[in-house]
Amino acid sequence: AERLLAEGVEGAPAMPDIARRLGMAYSHFRREFRRQTGLSPQRYYNQVRLERARRLLGAGDLPLKAIAEQLGYSSAYHFSWAFKRHFGVAPGHWRRRLAAARPGGRA
């Protein structure tokens, strides 16, 4: 299930479909997933997506809007809100801090 959720980062996977692919009822899937990971499947998926966003921000100069679209967010605003809520800092600010920390980087 974790692999299926990680593979679906670009488009929100339908959790009932994942449960069916694994041969179990959706309610059982949710319960077992939470027991194994400590997170609901949706929360886990969102966490994976935000971790990927953090890597994309550090890897290049993709605009926030492009990252948001690539990861399936409805808008750059929604992506920025989710990123700040999860990491405690706005994505643009995080990118600038990362760039300043690199050798030869500037603030």
C-alpha cells in the first residue's frame, strides 16, 4: 500500500481502489494502514507528496506553480499553504534558506 501511494504522487489515488487492489475492504485497509504506519492513508499520501515537493524545491528552479501542478495540487496557493503547514516555513523561504546554506550560496 505504501508503494502504491508513493507511486501515485502526481495524481491523488483513490483509496478504495487501492484497498480493492490489495484484496480487502476499504474500512479494513484504513484500519490496518493506520495500525502499521500510525497515519491514515490520506495523511500518509500527503506526507509523501510534501516530501517530494521539498526535494523538487531543493533540486532546481522549478516555479512553485509547476511543482504544485506536478504534484497534483489545485493551485500554487494550496501547495504553499500545505507546505507551510507541514514544514513550518513557506516553500519559497525554504528554497532560499537551502540555497544560502550551499557553498557559494547567497541569502
